[in-house]
Amino acid sequence: MRIGRGGLRPDAVARRPPRTVIVPPIGVQSVEQPGIPPEGEVVLGSDLLGALAPITIRYGPGVYPLTDASRVTLRAVAAAGRLHGRGVDWGCGTGCLAIAAARHTAVRQVIGLDVVTANVLTARENVALNGMNERVAIVHADSYDPLDDGARPLLESLHGQVDFVVANPPASPADDGFSFRRRVVRDAARFVRDGTVFLVQISAQYGRERIHSLEAELPGLRYEGCAASTPWVAFDQTRPDLRYLLRAYAAHEDRGGAAYAFGDPRDPNAAQIDARAALAIYCEVGASPLSRWQVHEFRWRPPQAGGS
Ligand SMILES: C[S@@+](CC[C@H](N)C(=O)[O-])C[C@H]1O[C@@H](n2cnc3c(N)ncnc32)[C@H](O)[C@@H]1O
């Protein structure tokens, strides 16, 4: 099956909020998403990847499919011509980001890490399918810790040697949604070297305060700016995972957590609204709030050299 580049559907139909909240499994983002077949083959072309194209990605049931978040991260990786040396793809899923990053001529090696066995096996198949076995290795791991002892020497060889980290992490359902992003940078402490680049998928609704808060997770980390963004898109409340997250965000604000930042679906040019207001509007008129799929860039410098 070949799937074209899909856009998000407009969310024009008014809907009442569901009574049942569907909770995605802890630590692993829901793989069942409306409009995305549970298995298939996607050929990523030059419209997304420029000179890195083509890349063919196959996936089966239970494997994280390519989503809009995957695509904006692929776009950021493709545009990051400065990537070089050795890198890590945290939460590699199908392996799409690892394969794309390894297509940059100055990149020597990418290690893709994933905690789900089905993703690890699929990513390995995709690496072979795209002729990238020489440059990409896929490791079963919880964050940067290998779950397969045979991969330990490879991960240890990366200590202080990682030139870049790319990550499209899942939302963490048990808290403010942001814990996996914190882990991506915090757990990287023993791997970074002077100048390590982080390209992390962080959608706009998380808000500037949370994005900047990642600097505190890894001393020496500095925010560099937004590397890729979509225009406003619906934070689609017909998607079970996003429906769950909007309610979790509102509950987090109720407990005094930092506010989220959504676009107002009634007027995208109006001031941004928090999750509680976004949920209230959805309940009232059935319009999903707006966000932007984005990738943000950080760079690590040794704290003494960076003056912090
Ligand atoms: C949003 S998906 C992204 C997949 C792929 N990189 C992409 O962009 O399409 C997040 C991935 O993180 C993986 N993951 C979740 N928790 C993890 C952990 N603790 N360590 C490593 N990978 C993890 C999931 O299995 C999933 O494949």
C-alpha cells in the first residue's frame, strides 16, 4: 500500500466531548490514529527530504506510524545540513529520522534507540531496505540505556562523543505531557560533547516556558530557536490521544502547572488561550484548539566554556 502525504483534516464538525477518556499506554504514544492505516509503506520524497530523498518506510500493526509530528521532524532533520559525526535518534519508531540523518554526507553513524521491540525490528528492516546498514544501528533501549547487553559497548563508545540528538518523543500521559522531552536532554548528560545539537519535536501548545525549561535539565544546554514548524493545525479532538492530552493539560493547569498555549479556533489571530479555555471552547462549540507541530533546536556547550 502506498500512502501519500496526508494533511490534518479540518475539524469543522461540532462534537460533544466524549464521556470516556481513552488513556494511551504509559510511555508509548498511541499507534492507532484516525486517517493513518495500521500498516503500510510510505515513500518519502524530495518535497519533504530534499536531497536526502527517497526513503521508503514500511511498518506493520503495533508499530508507531509516520505522523504529522514525524514529518515536521523529518523536515527539520533534512534542513539541518550542519549535522555531522555521530548521532542518536531517541525513540526511533520506524527508524525514519535515523535513516534521514544518516543520509547527510558528513554524518558517520546514527544509533536509533527504542523501547518497543516491534519498533526495533521494523526500524532494522527499514535501515536495510534503504541500504543504510553501514551507517545506522538500531538498539533496544530504555532512553539511552541498552536493554540488550550486546549493545552496551556500542552505547559506551558514544560517551562524550555524540554530535547530535534527534527526537520525536511521545507525550507522557501521567503528568504535564513533557517528561519524555526532559528525559531526552537530561539522560544525554554522559553522551554530549562541545557543540552537541539537539533537534526535539515540541509542539507549540507546550508553550515557551516549558520549551526553555529544558535548559535546566542539562547544564550547558542553550535554546537556539524553532527549526521547523507547520502552520496552525487542529489539535484534533477526534484523535483519542490528543483528546486525552487536552484534558490532562487542563487538569495540570488546575493543579497550578504552567499554562499551555493554544490558538483560538474561533479566531487564530486572537491572543493564545490556555488548555482550560481550549477545552471549554471545544465543549461549547465543538472546535478543536489550534497548535503547530514544531521542532526546536538546542545546543550544548560545556558550562565553564558557555559562561553558565
Ligand atoms: C512519537 S514516536 C516517534 C517515532 C519516530 N521517531 C517518528 O518520528 O516517527 C516516539 C517513540 O518513542 C519510543 N519510546 C517511548 N518511550 C521510550 C523510552 N523510554 N526509550 C526509548 N524509546 C521510547 C516509542 O516506542 C516510539 O517509537
